Amino acid sequence: MNEIPNCPKCAGENTYFDGSLYVCPDCAHEFNPDAASEEVTVDNTPRDSNGAELMDGDAVTVIKDLKVKGSSMVIKRGTKVKSIRLTDVPEEVDCKIDGSSIVLKTCFLKK
């Protein structure tokens, strides 16, 4: 009997055959088990909106007006942010703007 393979991305067991590919309903990954084994590499390097690698202490610029949750403060487009600090989450950086410590998403920043 043919065994249905587990999902190579999330290791889920709920995969099913959809005519030409196997589909994992848990993570929506489609794969072909006969193809060369896919090496899934996750890049945890923080990158700005243009794909440039961000490091601790970099100076970045905000590319869009951002409303700060829980405050009436708005971070205007073009605001320079100096000395960013990387967090455990690659999509976020910690910084200080106008004396307030704020976490910003890297997709709204450019180096």
C-alpha cells in the first residue's frame, strides 16, 4: 500500500494527494516527494524593505508614516532612527524615537 509522506516543511501528517502534488492543509505547502529532497533553509537575518541586512547600531530611515498603537504619536516618513537594536524576532527592531522606546517592523525601514 502506498504511504502518504509527511510534510517536509512542518512535518504534519495530514497531507493528501491532489492529482499531481501532495498538499499539507496545516501549512499549505505543496510538494512532490519524487523530486530531489527540498532543503528548506530559513533565513533569520533581519533585513530592511530593500533586502539589506540590518545589524545592531545601524541607522535607518522610516519609509512610511506610522501610527503608534496606544498613543496619538505618528512617526513621519523620512524620520532617521539611530542605533537600532535587533530583537529575537527577525522582522522587528527595537529603537528610541523622541525618548520613547519603540519596536518597529523591518518592512517599514530602509538602511
